[in-house]
Amino acid sequence: MYETRKEYETVVQRQVVLLEWAIGRTIRHGEDARCPRCGVKGCFDLDGLGFAPDRNSIYYSTVFNEWRCRVCDYLMCA
């Protein structure tokens, strides 16, 4: 069963803190970065669900329990 939007936001807030600690800097919604999983350029989608139509969104997946991007999703299906 999937979490509610509020539950997802709570998970993302916790995972942002952990990622920031791991990389040693803060991250912000819309910030250009590289995907922590595959290294492809994208931007952090901390307010949405990873579905920005015009950019490669980097988001936290509660399905895979990891940071990933749309390219990661595509490559898993290819």
C-alpha cells in the first residue's frame, strides 16, 4: 500500500537530512545536481513526486527506498 502525500513528505524530509549529511551540504527543491544513484544530471524534486515534465527529476522513491531519477526509472524498464 502506498503512503499518503503527507506521509511521503515526512519520509522525504527525513531522507533529505540524511542525504545532506552524506554529501556535506544542503540541497534545495529545483537545484541542479547529479543523481545519487546513477550520476546523470537532473534537479531535485523535493516538493513533488519526481514527475517534472521538462527536466530529469531526482526524487526519493519509497518503492525502492533510495534517491533516484527519471533516467534510473527508464533504464530499469529498458
